[in-house]
Amino acid sequence: MPRCPVCDADVKLEATPTAPFCSDRCRLIDLGRWLDEAYAVPDKKPESDEEEGDE
């Protein structure tokens, strides 16, 4: 059974309209984390490439 990414509670996918979250509360917490930029995709570019482009 999948687990809620916010609170780690069990989630029944067929019976939960807020899946993959267990509740609206957890869904809104996750949205807030995205809006606060708590989640980020790592940048794999070396810093030296960025500096060379500025010259």
C-alpha cells in the first residue's frame, strides 16, 4: 500500500480522492513546500561554464 509523502500514513488509492496524499491537509502542505521553493532540482552544470558565458 502506498504511503503519504508528507505524513507517511497509508493511502488507499481507490478510496482516496486526494491520492497520493492521505488528506487535503497533506496535499496543501506539499503545495506550500513547492511554493516556498523547499523542493529543488539539482543543477549539474559546473559553475565555471556559467562564468565563461558572462564574459
